[in-house]
Amino acid sequence: MIKINNVSAYYNKFKALNNISFNIEYGQNLSIIGPNGCGKTTLLKCISNNINFEGNIYINDENIKSLKRKQLAKKIGMLSQLMSISFNYSIFDTVMMGRYVHQNRFLINNDKKDIDIVLDALKIVDLLDIKDKYISNLSGGQLQRVFLARLIAQDPDIILLDEPTNHLDFKYQIELIKFLKQWGENNNKTIIGVIHDINLAMLLTDNILILQNGNMKCLDKSQNILKSNILNEIYNINIKDYMLETLKKWEI
């Protein structure tokens, strides 16, 4: 189980998160939604222990603050918006970086088990035939699939998604979320996703956490949220009417 207990976070004197608490069972997924600046990404940074925060976060009763980076990387992996390229490695070498947490040495990739895992990950994302291509020559969609393959090779228990579909075509947005959901179900992974598109958020999971101004506004099933008025309140727009009006344009 993942336990978030009274987590608060600050940027200088600005309080970005205010006493957030909830639990997630292994194998469950959670989508986090809310307006820009509400604390969604900050919460993921806390869960991955990438920023200082007040309160505590436990994974199977282990406080993440007590874990070394390599130990934490075995438990948690993140797929973000299109990430910057620091080094122009090949696709294969970039994905092999996901195996670092399982190795005793840095980027020693001649172990057959690790090579097989990387090749399998590349096959899953349909990049095996161009595995020797350098990542600087890839399109945004291809590059995101490289980082997805690296995450698969890393094989963490918990997957954090920080708006991973933002730079993808509509087709690949749906395919990415569907794949991650199925992969998580098949491998007992827990996925926590920050997703702007409410439809994609509900495609990933039926469990929705809503943040507003750093506060936990609601944690409930999507059908209960849709029946309520809470989305209209936090986005200051009648979302249901907008969705239904848009659907009318599809009636031919």
C-alpha cells in the first residue's frame, strides 16, 4: 500500500500543497486532475521524493525519506511530458538506463538478462527495428516511446505519469493510456497519473483525486464526480454542457 500522510510542500514561502492524505492499494490506479497550479505535479514530486516536503509517504510501511535513490528507483518510476535530451545516446542505450537500478555497476549492459529485457521493451513499443538510431533524430512521439520503453525496462512497482500525452497525437494519447493501464493490470503495477484530459483520466482509472489551490478537494469514483457539481466549481465552467454540446457536432 501507498500511504500519503499529511503531506505539505512549499516553494519558498508559497504553500503548494496543504495536508494531503490518502491511501492506494497495490494494483490500483489513480488519476489526479485539477486546474493549472493546483499542486498536481508537486504531489508527484513528493511521492518520488524529488522535493522536500512535510509529512510522510510510505510504501509498504517503508518511509520513502529513509530510502536511498537506487532503492526508491526500484519502487517508483516516472513518465513525464516530453523530457529533454541531455546526451545523444542510441535508443538501445537510452532504454538500457532503465536497468541501472538493477545493476551493481553503471551502464554495464552486457548482461544477457538485461539485454533481453531491453529488447523486449523495445519490441513492445515498436522501436526494435531502429534500436541503434540516435535519439536526437527522433520525432516527439518516437522519443516518448523510448522513455516508455525505459520505464518498462526499469520495472518499478509504482508508475507516476506527469501529463505524458501532452506532445502526442490523439491516436498515441489513447494508445499510451490504454497500454499503461493494461500493462499495470497484467504486472500488478500501481499507476498514479496527472492527466489534464478528463476523458483520458477516466480511461486510465475510475479513481479520481481532485486538487484545488493545493488542497484535496475530492477523492471518489468518476461516476460520483460526474454526477456532482464539483468539476464545474473547480474549473469555473459547465463541463457537462460543454461535452454534450461538442458531441452534438458528431451527429451526422
